[in-house]
Amino acid sequence: MVAEPRVLSIAGSDPSGGAGMQTDIRTITLLGGYAQGVLTALTAQNKDGIVAMQILPADFVRQQLEAVFAAEKAVAVKTGMLGTAEIVSAVAKQLKHHAQELLVVDPVMVSTSGTRLLSLEGVQALQQELLPLAWVITPNIPEAEVLTGLQITSLPEAREAMVKLRGQGAQKVVLTGGHWAGDYAVDILFDGKEFQIFSAPFIAAANNHGTGCAFASALACFLARGEGLATAVELAKNFVRGRLIAGDVS
């Protein structure tokens, strides 16, 4: 196990602290990692929605990455909001150049309040350039539907979509379960051979803003600490549940 492993988040800023880079850094720090952050966008938002947004130039994102990698390479990298195809390409090129193997891709496309966070061209770039580099991808159901073109309303449909996602290049797939109808939040892990289900009673929290960010960054941190994938998924799920129960997701 690596003591205080470096975990790099590549994501947008949420000034309210409820999602994005702020949630990633808080999560990584709480779990004993050394958080690094490369910003892709600035937003004016809170739990009620996004008021305004400024996407950073792709070349500036590249410069941030080069500076971080020149100092010391992270054990794990987590990507969140990327915004544009140009940023996706810049990130993919840097990760490939620096042979970053432990990459967690959270394919952020739309905010909880419905604002688009990745352009349509960016979705295509993510599929073509970033997913083939991903060690694990952590889509929710709507994101998996966009990436695969499949409808997901049942476990068999979920498995079909996860197989298709792995066919797009990701080595492992975790389908997060916050959008299932019913009394249980069911996350599914597909490692290329077997499916594993992680189920827990659904928590009817007043606000679940930032849960996807927290899960993906927690997963990256546990992997960086040397945990196996199934254990890391379970620990990340439990971490998010704990924050929801405590009312610490805003």
C-alpha cells in the first residue's frame, strides 16, 4: 500500500464545494491521498443548478498537465467534466504520453440540474480517444445509455451495455446505480469476465449533488492505495453512502 498516494483529478470547478474539483480534492484528502487538480472549466453553481460556465482553453489544460507530470506522476488519475472535444484530446494525449495506467474515467456529460457539460463532439472524442486509455469507467445509467445507444431499464440490459462499453476500450466498467427505480441502489462491476453486484438500500437524501464525483474520486484513491477493484468499488460505495447519511453531499 502506498502511503499518501498522489491522485490527480482533471475536472471542472464547483464554487459551492458540492461537486467537481472541490469534491474530488475533499474526497481524496479524507481518504488519505495527496490530491492534485487540473481544472478544465469554471462554473457559477450550487446544488440548485449552474448559472454560468467558462470552459478553459484546451492548451491551458495541456500546460497544467505538463506542469503536474513534470513534478511527480500521480499513482491514479480521475477525469470528470472535460467540456469539449479539444480538452478530451489534450487530456488523452498527455495521459498516453506519460503512460498513465491507473485511469478512472467518470464520463460527465450533464449536470444533476440538466446543464450539458460535454459537447456532442466531446462525447465522440471521449469514446475514440479516452475510453481506450481507461482502466475503469464509472458511468451512471443515463451516461451509459448515451455512450452505447442502448436503453437500460433492467439488469440484462445493463450487462449488455457494459459489454458494449468495454468493447469501446475501457478495461473495466462500473455502472453506478443511483438512477435505478426501486428501493435499492445497485452498482454493477464488469471486469471483462464476470459481473459483480453491489446493492444497498436507497438513501432518500434531500440532495445528491456530487455523488458521482465523490464515487469516482474515492474509487481512484482506493485503487491508488493498492486495493483490488472489487474492494475499491465496495469501499467507494460505502464512502458515498456515509456522506449521504451524514448529509455531507451538497
